[in-house]
Amino acid sequence: MLKEWNKISLLYSMEPLMRLPVEIYCIKPHSYESLGAPYGKSASPWMLRKEVIRRLLLAEELLRKTVPHLRLAVFDAWRPIRVQKFMYDYSINQECLSRGIDPSSKKDTSTLEDVVRLVSRFWASPSFDKSKPPPHSTGGAIDLTLATNDCDLVDMGGEIDLMGPASEPDYYLQSALKGDNSSACLWQLRRNLLANVMKFSGFVQHPTEWWHFSYGDQLWAWTTNATEGLYGSVDDDDSESKSIIT
């Protein structure tokens, strides 16, 4: 199920994909690796394009200047398309399980379509079409949250990858506008803080996910009215992409 931004053309930059520096806190063990996602020996989720890393470090610096006791915490970064497919299928199967649906049954076809529509709001289709890459496969997208300096994760009012309305960036906005000192108000203020430091550093936020930000991909181009995205997919199984991975 493709998105509006998949219509944006791409430059296919050869900018390298690099490992995240030690200054950036990565949440380990990695959730998808723990589920058995097929990264293989040569792939790591803790990688992004060189310019994206530079901007992430700017966001980290800005956050520390604004709220010294907080830091960024990366949940996920680069995903080879095979990992995207694994997690897309896994999410569909888990949602079917929670609803008591047999995904292989012809009787549940309409309900299964509802599940696929829901999952597709939060998980990009694992397309192998180079003109329509899943955001995380480009090395330009990142999932992250806030943590204390002791690396304790901060409550943001909803877990990363939660498929539901509470994942929308402004879900608690009305509570924040009231300034009612509620947990919901605090959660929105934290989401706003994360969004502000990322946007100031050049990232755009996914419309349905408070944790997802990107630079240089089709979503970024679509949001900023750029005529072209910078990054196509990077896959360690693709000989054309191997030179990008450093």
C-alpha cells in the first residue's frame, strides 16, 4: 500500500551509509533483531547516511542545551528491505492473532483487509521497486525517543510501534493546550520537545508516528515541497548498494 510521497522522484545519492557514533545512545538489544529479523552478518540497524548522522548530532546538541538532563535514544535506523518485509508480515500476523483472525482463511478476507490497512498506516510496504523505497531502507529515516542522561527511557504516552491513534504526534494536544498538569499534558510536551529539536535540525516527522523522523527520503521531499528526494534504498544484497555501506 503506497503513500502519496512515493510519487516523488529520487536522485539516488551515493552518500555513504555509516555507523552511528558513540555520542548517540542506541537502545539495545535491538527489538527487531531480538524477534529474529534477518539482518544477517553484514547488516546493522545502527546505520544512517552521513548527512543524516550529522543532523542527528545537531539535534542531540540542541536537546542537551535545551534540557540538559535529557538525550536522544535511537530505537531503530536502517532496515534492509528483507527486514522491512519481515516486520511488515510480523505486524500483520500479530494483529490477526490479537483479533482471532486466521490470515490464511478465505472467510476472513474483509477483516484481513482491515488489518492490512491498519498495519500499512505504520509500516511501509516492503517494496523492491527502487523508485518507491521504504523510508528506513534509504538510511534517511530514524525511530527515536527521549531518555535521561542515565539512559532511562522517558514516558511519551505510547510505545514506539504502537498501532493506534495514540501514536499520532499531537494525540494529547488538547490536554497540553489546557495546561492541566496531567500526564497527557506532559506526554504532549515531551513529544513537542522531540519534534522541535529534530525539525530544527532539518528532519520531518511522519504524520502518524511521534517517533519517526527522516531527512532526504521521499517523505522529507513531499513534506518540504522539494522536487526530488535524495536517497534511494540501500541493501547489502544489492551489488549497486554495497559501495555505499562503510
